[in-house]
Amino acid sequence: MAYFDEDFLKFFKELAESNSKEWFDLNRKRYLKSVKEPFKSFTLELINALQSLYPKIDLSSKYSIMRINRDVRFTKDKTPYKTHMSAIVLPHGKKDKSRPGFYIQASHKDVRVYSGAHNLEKEQLFAIRNYITENIHEFNTLIKEKSFVETFGEIQGDKHKRIPPEFREAASIQPLIRNKEFYWYFKLKAEELLEDNLIDVLIDRYTNCLPVNAFFKKTLS
């Protein structure tokens, strides 16, 4: 079944052009009907589909649909609303963003699905670097796997200029050891959001990162 119609895409296209409280207030009922409620229904169905990948974990209450309101306290950009909807489903709960989960972001421009290790504490980052160093051949094999590369490209994330001396030799072989965070993502065309098989396509592509996800989960176990 299709969860969204053309007005989902039109809403965000128009919001991007008129990002103000006045415009949003005039279109609030439209937002509820064409965006918020469909996205909630979609997310619940997505969780059901993801449950097959995490059969031993109850995902039903472990997801978060992000607010459309932007936090403008610490940015020069004071536009009040995001121009996308997003949700995150985490196998270990909403508060544990360090272990890879499923993050989706949908707008009039595209649909993006991310996974990875974020918000890492100092000890967690050390553990990841240490595990990669000790298992560098396995890590390199996983991130060069054809299905992963064709779907996600490469692992991304900001890097530290300086790292502990015990990792420098390994980092010369595998530069990702310098990363502060680790994430990977794929994109779909915005129009694919309207297709009946959307969830099947998302799950099919997402499964291509499960071996990499499992590697990072081991580092943080």
C-alpha cells in the first residue's frame, strides 16, 4: 500500500519556500492530514518490518518520530521548521544512539536511510578504534563487500586530527580509525516515497549493512 500522496511532497516544497509560523499555521490541518498522520502510520509499519531483522528485541516502543520544529537557539538560521520528516528506530532503545539503528528522513528532495554509531562517549570511541585495529582484515572485508558498497558507498564521519599514539600505525592502514563518528546511508528519489512497495525496498537495501552494523555492535558490547 502507498502511505503518502503527492501532497506530502508538495507540502515540503512549499514549506521550503515559505518557512514561517504564519504559513505553517495556515497549513496546519494539511500538515496533520498529509504529513504527520501518514508518517506515523508508515513508521509503525516500518517497525513491524524491521522486527524480522531483530526478532529478539521489542522495537514497538523503541522508536522516535522527530519533531518538525527546529531548535533555533544555537544557529544563525532561524527558520522555525524542518523541511523533512524523520524517525529513528534503535534496537537498544531511543537513548542509545551509539549502536547502529535505522534512521529515515523524507522530504520533497529525496528519501534517505542512515545507520551508524553516533554520540560516542570517549570510552566507546576508544573501544571502536581498538576493535577495528585488532580486527582490521575483517573490517576491511566488510566495508568492501559489493552489496554494501553498491548501496551505501563508504563509511563517513568527521575525523580527529590527533588520535592516541597506539592507533596511529593502524590508522595509516585504515584511516577510518581517525573518525569521531561512523555513519553510512543510501538515497531514494522523492517520488519513490509514493510507491506501494516502499517499505520492501527500504528493508531490502538496509539489510546490506547488517554485517557492518553487527561489527560495530560487537565493539560496544
